Amino acid sequence: MSESLNGLKVLSDMDYPGRFIMLGRADNCDVVAVYGITGRSTSSQARRLVKKNVWEKGFSIHVEPTDPELIISGNQDLLIYPAIIVEKNDVVVSNGRQTEDLLYKLEYNNPLHSLVIHHKNWDYEPDHPNYTPRITGCIKDEKAALGIIKRSNSGMALRQLFEIELFAGKGKLIATYTGKNMDPLPSFTGEPLSVNLERLTESASTTAKSFYDALAPKNPALDFRVSVAAVHKSTRREIDISIINRADLEKK
């Protein structure tokens, strides 16, 4: 990892984070949301993030297959979904189909309250033996929150919510797994991790590249990177996005 990426050390130290969400604020005070995908299986790797469904007040970024034949070996309900939705001043991001559901809950002014209402309708993913947690983040105006739904030792759903303060050059990151590459994959524990965004978030393209590079493995044979998407919302409410797909890079 280069010296400039030290602020993302908590991410680069993970051998396999699974999916992750980062909410924060850039040095220039842009509000920033990042979604990243890593995958070990062929079906998980056969994906990319694509901007689509653009409308007057917003757009969405969806996870789509790079090869329909490869994706059918996995659970398509868990692999293909809208990962990010931006509408007006709201940004919603998650690792599953819960993204759209949360957008409709954001009529509440407090993102944390919105997540409380939203989480009642969802459970962890049914992918035995990992039981992948559902992670969700939302930004409404200048307020943000992160949530995770994971399987407890008893098999019940454990729901945790975190209000995120947006400080310039700082961010908070949550992932589906702890970062250990083992079976079954251990679910993320504790509070969201702090990341230092200084000099790493000049623009959406800089942010996306910073996070994609931070995911680079120590062993090239264990490169689990799939995609990273970054959304910046400026103080003037202008939106800037950037997407990096490993599948696109490998075509060049």
C-alpha cells in the first residue's frame, strides 16, 4: 500500500471484506458515499456496477452480471440489486435489495430513525453457512447513518444502527465481514471503522481509485476486487460519481 493510502489502512488490512460502505466528508466538504464489492466465487466475480435509471431528480447504480452464464451458479437475488440510489439530497446505499425500500423511508428527517423503521422489514441473508449481514447507509441533507443486520449465535437477527457525524477529511466504514479470508466468513463486529480521507477524496474519481487501490491484495493470486463506486455531493448540491469495475480494467 502506498504512503498516501495510509488513511484507508483499516480497509487494506482486510484480506476479504466482502462488501463495504463508507460515509464521510471530503477535504473540500463534499459529502461522500462509497460502495465496494469483493468476491471469492466465480458468480460473485462476474459482476460490475453500472449507472442506470436516470431520472429528473436522481439516478441509481446497479450491480449487474458481466456474464449471465457465470452468474447463474449463484443466488441471483443476493448478487444482482440496486446498490446506490441518489434522489434530490438523499443518498441510499446497501448490499442488497433493501436499497429501494430504505429510499421510501427517508421521509423522516433523521436518517437513523429511517433505518430503525427500515430494519424491521429485513433479515440477514440466507446464504448458509456465512449468513452474510445486510449493511445499509443513508445520507439525508447533512445527516448520515449506517446499519447492519447480522445473525446472532442463537440464529436471531441482530440489528445495529450508528449515527455518523460528517467531519471534513473523515469517514466511517462498515463491511459485511471482519476481513479474515476463512470459512465460514466471520461477520463484521463492533462499531464502524474510522478512515482518514485527507488527500484521497479530491473528486469522485480520486475517491473511487483510492478505495479500489486500497483493496489491492498482498498476494496477486488472491485479488478479490470486483467494483467500487463513489458518489460526491457538493455544498452546492452538485453530484459527481465514479465507478471502477475490475472487469472493465481487464478488457483494456
